[in-house]
Amino acid sequence: MSNLSEIGKRYSFDISMSGEHFMLCELNLILSEQAGGSGITYLEEIILNMELVLSSKIEEYEFGFDSTIIDFQKEKSIINYDYFESEIEVDSISLFNMMNDWLKSVNPPS
């Protein structure tokens, strides 16, 4: 998949193994088909549900993996990581835009 680190920098997300957004490295691995992940289909599902939250059709959308869960809400989202030992709050629009740009980079519109 495309370089999530470069996309994240546009939205002030520190996507490094030592940064607080380690979860995005994990997301990159989970979705990477090269790593045996679920790939574009899951990323499309995430984006669709984020859009439903932003349009107020649903209140929140939770997604994640073993050590990281993202509670996506309309204004601010909570990222619980390190098996719920830590959490951070991020701007939902920035997170959505970053994820949407990532999808576009790996699956350009026809």
C-alpha cells in the first residue's frame, strides 16, 4: 500500500514506530495486502462508516485491531492504543481526510 507516513505528515500525524500514532503503523500493516492484511476492502469500509458519522447518520464508528481501537466521532476521535494503556484525542476531520487520501493513493478513481 502507499506510504501512509508521507500522507500522515500532511495532517500533522506522527506516523513512526516511536510516535504516539504507532496505531497508524499498525493500521498500515493490518491493511497491507503484502503483509497478508485485509487490504483496500477494509479501508473502503472504514471510509464509508466515517462518512456516515460525519453526515450524522450514525453517532460513532469504532474500528481497530489487537492493540489499537479508534472511536471515530463527528468532532473529535479517541485512539486507544497499547492495549488500552494509553489514549489520545485527534481531530476527526483530519483523521478522515488522511484515511481518504490513503484510500485514493492505493485505489485511484477510474
